[in-house]
Amino acid sequence: MRSDGSVALAPLWDVVRPSERLASSACELPAAYESVREARHFTCTTLRRWGLCELVDNVALVASELVTNALRHGVGTDTGPHPTAAQTSPPAVVRLGLARWTSRVVVSVRDPNSQGPVPRTPDFVAESGRGLHLVASCCETWGWHPLTGAGKVVWALFPAPSN
């Protein structure tokens, strides 16, 4: 897992101004389902380092759901590359980013597939298909945007606790 401080969130500038950004951190995760556990660990560690312990549960849940979706639908883990995923030289990875602004926290996940996420009609008997509904219920708002060339970023916005 590689970590650095760059996060691409251009469509969010309407909600949060770049001048209000306090911190950001990101990591690249390999195209394997074990990366979901790494994503939760990275999220919890980063939020605790920022002193945002009260956000850990919801943000970690959303991060794990977004990474799971990126692996399942954006990369095509276990079945080879997703048919619409961009071809890359190195093995496909997903990138998890966290950004903290004065009044908001954003979790973002980038994957190589340009197709946007589509919430399914909830089926309470099915073993999958409720992830985006969980995301929507845990955050203030969520969305996605395509990247130039190929790929997309899916993001979720959380209000930062007031100190």
C-alpha cells in the first residue's frame, strides 16, 4: 500500500473551496479483495491521526463499500479485467483518498472503469446490491465523475465535526 497526499476531487469545488483544505492522504490498493481490509485500516488510521474519531465508523464503512464496488465492477477482481476497464501496463489498482476541509471530509475511490455506479433496487434476500444504499445513508451526499481518458472517481461527503 502506497500513501501520499494527492486527491483528485474537482467536481466537489462547488461544495468545498480548495483554500479550506486542511489535509489529504491517499493510498493505492492492489486489485484483490484483501484490499478492502487495508482500506478500512487506512481510513481509521488517517481519521484518528486527524482527530476525527467520531467519523471513523461511518467513513470506514463507506470506504470499504466504495473499494468493494471498485474491485467488483471497476477492476473485475477474480474474473479478469472488467470489459470496459482501461488497459494499464501495471496491474490495475484502485486509489483511496481522504481529504479534510474545515467543514467537510471526503472519501474518494478511483478505478479504471469509466462507467458510473448504478444503485440497484434493494433486494433484502440477495447477498449483494445494497452497498450504494449504505453509502447514501451514512454520508451527506455522494457522487461520481469520469476521469479524462478512462476511469472514474466515486466520492462521499461527510460533515466534519465542529470543535
